[in-house]
Amino acid sequence: MPLLFESRRMSTMPKIIDPELKARAVRLVTEHQSEYPSLTAAAAAVAKQLGLGKETVRRWVVQAQVDTGEREGTTTEELAEVKRLKAENRRLREDVAILRAATTFFAGELDPRNR
């Protein structure tokens, strides 16, 4: 039976982009944005020149604008802090689950009815 819809989502790891290439792309879009009717058009032109995805470059530029205060949003530092706190929260929840299981086990061992 043929599939009507195939998932385009890949389960591969994202590509690691050289930070210098990312900075160069952002700089080029910023420098040449006035030559294009929109940020998206400038990002598409630079992305094509550098062999990158146009939406990827556009998101980098928007995030750079947020980081410099030119645009409202969550900064890269704040995003990193949220990620760190979520990981810490996950570890602490796992610790609590282990301690609860251990407490239940030892409480059962101390109960005289279980002897």
C-alpha cells in the first residue's frame, strides 16, 4: 500500500555550523539589507551565496538583532539559561523519584509486619 504522506522530518543530528560562518552571514545580511526590499530577501541572497538555508540565515539575523537589543525577544544567554535550568530540573526530578523509591523500600524493610 503506497503512502500518501511521508514525513519529511529527519531524526539526524543537526549540522554544526562554524561560528565564523554564522557571524559572516549575519554581518553580510546586516550590511546589505538596505539593498533588498526585506530582511527575508537579503537573507535569501546571502544564504544562496554561502550555500546555506535562507530561513536559517534569517533566524540567525533575527537572533542577533534580539541579542543586540534592536528587536524584542529572548536573548541567546536567556535561552541557554532556560536550557540549563530545564536540564537541572529534570535531574532533580529523577533524584526525587529515586529517593521516593528508596524510602518506600526501606520503610517496608522496617515494618514489623513484613518479618
